[in-house]
Amino acid sequence: MPTLATIDMGTNTFQLLVAEVISSHALRRIGRERRMVRLGEGFSTEKRIRPEATERAIAALIDFRSTLARFAVDDLSVIATSAVRDTVNQTKFLAAVKQATGFDVQVLTGEEEARCTFTGVQMVMGNGWVSAEPMAVIDIGGGSTELIVAKGTEPTWIESLPLGVVPLAETYLADDPLSPAALARMGKEIDATLATLVHPPPPQCRFAGTAGTITTLAAMAQRMSSYTAEEINRYPLSRDFVAQTFARLSSMTRAARRFQAGLESGREDILVAGSLILLRVMQRFGWTTVHVSDAGVREGRLLQRYRECFVAPTPTSTNRR
């Protein structure tokens, strides 16, 4: 049973996952760490990764490297998403990471990120969700939002939207308490971006979601004092709860939000933005429930690497004369 690891360098959070892979569709987590890095800090105006964000990123990666030394890892994949994908100083940033850590980073395209996400969510939802009925998945990230529609085991439609909780929070949520006018402008930007979708998902889709905004909302719905992935997975999060939570959080001061059960420290501002993205998506496409997955891009990437490196290809038949 091989042991694989993935480091996900997100726009807001860096995460390390170490797992024993049981099959092409199942794994057992044996190590997890996360750091709130805010790699995309200031990105909404500068479109570059700041030196102080680079320092935080390298510090987190060095910590992860120390953790990895405790495991006999057969394969390591280090991936980066929206912030690194879109920054104007990508080459300089990746060179700094390589020099300080030795890590070779693969920058995922929006489509590659979405496919990894779908694979991770599919693992959690199980075979009962793999049928002729379409399935829609949303991944609300720090720098972008991915929407995937699948029929069976393969995505049939993928869209990566420039809706990230970090730039939205920096642009519209600087006031404390929040400005109703700024909240309205943020809603208009989200709606305008969703209106650009050429092939919107059908309303009869079953709807699943992953990443920090959605898992945090599920933790808040259950008033978790300690986050437990098993209680997050498949949790049915209602649109009414999302709407009520957005309204409540957006009326609070930043300090008051810190005391909300289930809300991870450091998400006091970005959860407001993420909640509104999720709410507007659910309203636009008629979904009343989103089923939550703790697994996403990291688990999906790890399973993809397992299939690429450890699963022998199926022999093709040949015609004999």
C-alpha cells in the first residue's frame, strides 16, 4: 500500500495531506497540516505575490517538509492554484520556493484544479452519487471558484470563475462594521460573473461543495468546538442556513465573528464573501441543499498521482493473424 503526499498552496491556506492509498477511489489519511498563509494578500490591486507573503509561504513549506520527514513517502506532489497561476511574478516566486525548500511546484490550470476537486468529492460521496443523474460540484477558493458538472464518473462541463474570497474581502469588506452599500456591490459583482456562464448547470443536479467556506459553514451549522471531517462529510447544508448565516455575520463586527462556534480563526472576513458566493450560486440555479465534502483538490490530486504512478495500464487487445 503506497504512501503519497500532496501539498496544496492555496490563495488563502496551505495544506499538507499524507495518506495511504487503498485503491484508485479510496485512501486513509495518516497526516494533515494546514497554515493560513494569505498568499493572495493585496492581489486584488497589485496582481503580484508580495515579499511578505512569499516569506510566509516559505515558512509554511519548511514546516511541511519537516513533517514529511516523519513519513516514508513514495510520491510527493506540490501544487499551486489561483494566486500563483495568475500572479505577474510567478517565475520569481517559484524560484524562491525552489531555492528555500527544494520543492518543484506544479501550477494547476483552472480545469486541472476542477478535475482534482471532482475526484476528491466523488471519493466522499461514493457510488450512490455516480449515476445517470447529473452531479454539480462547487469549490469556493481563495482566488477562484470552480464549478463542475458530471454525469457518471467524468466531468462534462467545467468552469473556473474569477471569484475568490480573498480579493472580494479586500475589495468590499474592509470596513468594520461592514458597509451595506459595499455588500450590495459585492453581490452585484458575483451576480455579473455568474451571468457570464455559457452553459449553466441544470437545476435537477445533485449539488455538492468543498473547500474552506463550505466546510466552515457545515461546522457552524453543527456548532462544532473541534473540527471533525467525518461529521462534515455528506452534511446537508441548507440554502436557508447559508442565507441566515450570511445575514448574521455581515451585521457583526470582526471581533464578534471570532466567537461564532465552528468559525475557524482567520476566516472572519473571507467567510462573509464565501457565504455570499455560495448563496448566490444556490439562488441562481435553484439548489436548496449543498452536500458537503471535506475532501477536495488535495485528495483528488493524490488519487490522480496514484493512478498515474502505481496502477498498471490495462493491456489492449491485439488482433492475431
